[in-house]
Amino acid sequence: MTAAQIINPATEEVLRTVEFTDEAGVDEAVARAKAAQRRWARLAPAERAEALRAFASVVDAHIDELAALEVANSGHPITGAEWEAGHVRDVLNYYAATPERLSGKQIPVAGGLDVTFNEPIGVVGIITPWNFPMTIAAWGFAPALAAGNAVVLKPAEWTPLTTIRLGELAVEAGLPEDLLCVLPGPGPVVGERFVSHPDVRKIVFTGSTEVGKRVMAGAARYVKRVTLELGGKSANIVFDDCDLERAAATAPYGVFDNAGQDCCARSRILVQRSVYDRFMELFEPAVKGVVVGDPRSRDTEMGPLVSRQHRDWVASFVPDDAPVAFRGDAPTGPGYWFPPTVLTPSRTDRCVREEIFGPVVTVLPFEDEADAIALANATDYGLSGSIWTRDLSRAVRVARAVESGNLSVNSHSSVRYHTPFGGFKQSGLGRELGPDAPLSFTETKNVFFAVEEG
């Protein structure tokens, strides 16, 4: 078994050392989870619901602790980290309603009675990314547990601390031991074993499209169920009839939230040519006004990038001859800092086509509605996006035409736990969140009862 040092990205100081799980450890955890799942599924629905509410209550009592961990491990600003911890609580409470409402159907048939049951899959393997460790973990484990499953969960190697703590809090709250097993470790060891283990019946993976394809291919060998939430290159479409001041003022927060380390980041801003110059005049002070600094400060709006390796990747999109329109500010000295950066490239440039996953946005002009739609769809991805217009008919037309799973009009909202979330094209497969999410952690069993004529 190996170990890794966990680094504070704002200071480059070592926070702690975390022991990594090896393949044998995964096998042991899966065996324990399989046994725990059988006991969990046999509980009355009301008992499982109460256990999830208790888990939510314990999370609520530890919001400050979880937020401080995320600030130190991930560099998230404290206000955002507090929201994320509260979001975990809210997701647990939302899905605590599931066990008592996960009903099947009675289907009219000739000669008898036909009913369906939503049976739990068994053990679910969840592989989470480093950008939103707590929240994305909860999107998987809350509906999975609510549907009667056990969970083995691999957090990202760089940011495991809040997920490890959530696993401990689950036990403190009274959830059965081994029902939610957090297994830190590298993807090629822990993640690969999730995919190949015969008793892990489903994989939920959030991360890059490249790795998601490998997960999908591996799962196909075992006909294993998958939910994939992958990359994005989302468009923020600004039409000339919108509230331009508001569109420009909010645009930085549509892309620079979490330092741009967000699959939903509106990393391409498409502006109608007739208002392009005015938009850029309004956009520049908004970008330069983003407060980048110590994530412990309540004034901070953007923290550091997660690692030196990732900062080097983001910087590769902004070489010395890059078409930089303007930049914001960022601290110097220790920490993986990168300033909010605005580029004005051609439509074929690498920065327009590839997911940067950092605080770098491209601004491109378009001619008319048809051109905006074509440009928005000129990507392999289709996760989120925004449409700015006062014309309701145009908003509906464009929203229906853009190939994306999550769109917002005159806002930048993408994720609400009570609505479905997922992507088109290479942004993923399946949907998370919303009222139907627990069904994706079940198998439908159909039972026919023959009834004799009286």
C-alpha cells in the first residue's frame, strides 16, 4: 500500500499524508459492502429514510469543519466551500424521501396481475473528480443509498480529504458500517478494480472525456451499468437585444467560478457582432474586479488552481503570443495562481476547441441567430450554457437548437439537486440529480401473477 502527500494549493504546504488503497483492499471493501447492502436493503423504507436524514443532520453539524477542509485541500474560497458542505446536507435530505416513495407500477394485462419492482443494483462504484469533491460525491452516494445500494467511492488523489471525512460522518450518524466505503487511491488501481470487479454492478464516473471513454470500454466487457459526467466547452450566447450590462457583469462568474475548474464553465462567450465592442468595454472592468486571493478570506471570489501540474496545463493555452484582450489580477509567491484571462482568438484556435478547465475564456463574435447556434454546437461537448436575450421566442428557439443538457436563460445556473443534470454528445451518458436519479440505481423487475377465472 502506498501513500501520498496532500498539498494546500494556496500555500504549497503539505497538509497530511493519506494512505492509498491497493487492489486487495478494494476487494475486501467490496465484499464488506456487498454484505452491508443486503442488510440495508432488508430494512423498512422508513428506517432507511431516517438513517439518511440522520446523516444529513450530522453533516449540517460539521459544515464549518468540512468547509475548512475544502479550503485547505482544494483552494475553494470559504464562502463557496460552506455552500458546498450545505449542498451535501441538502442532497441527503432530498433523497431521504426516496425509500418511502420508490414505488413500482401495476400494469393492466390479460389473464392476471402484472407489477414491477425497483430493485437495488447492489454495490455501486463511484469515482469522483478533484474540482468539487464533496458535492459530486453526494450526487452519487445519496441517491444510490436511497435506492437500497451500498457504495464504494474513490475520491480524486489530489483532493480526498472532505470525502474521507464524509465517510466517517456516515458511520457517526448511524449508517451501517461498510455501507459507504471511501477508498483513496490512484485511478489505475482503485478505479480500474471498480470497473473489473464482478460484484461492483454499476460505475458512476465524473471526470475527463478521455478517461470516461476508458471506463465505458472497460464496463462494456462486463455489461456493467455506467453513468458518465464528462467534459464541457459551454457557450455563453449574448444577443444584441439582451440586458448587456447584466450579461457582461455576470459573465466572469459564469466561467471563473472555482478558478474555471468546472465542467459547466461558460468558457466560450459568443457575442453578436453589433454589440461586441460595447460588451468588451463592459466586460473588462468586470473581469478585473474579480477578487483573487487567500481562499480563507470572505472577500475572495477566486482561489488558486488545484496543483502545479494543472496550472502548467492551463498556462499552455496562453503562450506569449496569445491573443490576450485583458487579464485580471492574481497573487504572486507560493500557490498555484493564475489570473482571470480573456482571449480573442479565431474560431479554429486550440483554446476554442479544447477544454482548458481554468480561468481562461475566449470571446468570439457571431452574425445572427443561425450563426450563434452553429458556433455553439461546433464542439464535441454539450454540457451546459447560457442564452442572453429579452426575446422569449428566440430564447425558446435557441434553447431547443443548442445541443446541451443544461441551459439557462439570462442566468448562469446549471445544477440544482432537484432537477436532472447531464450532457449531450461527449459530455456524458445518463443523468444525475432530480427526482428520477434513484431509478438509475435500480433494476426494474417485472412479475406476472396468473389469476384463475372465478
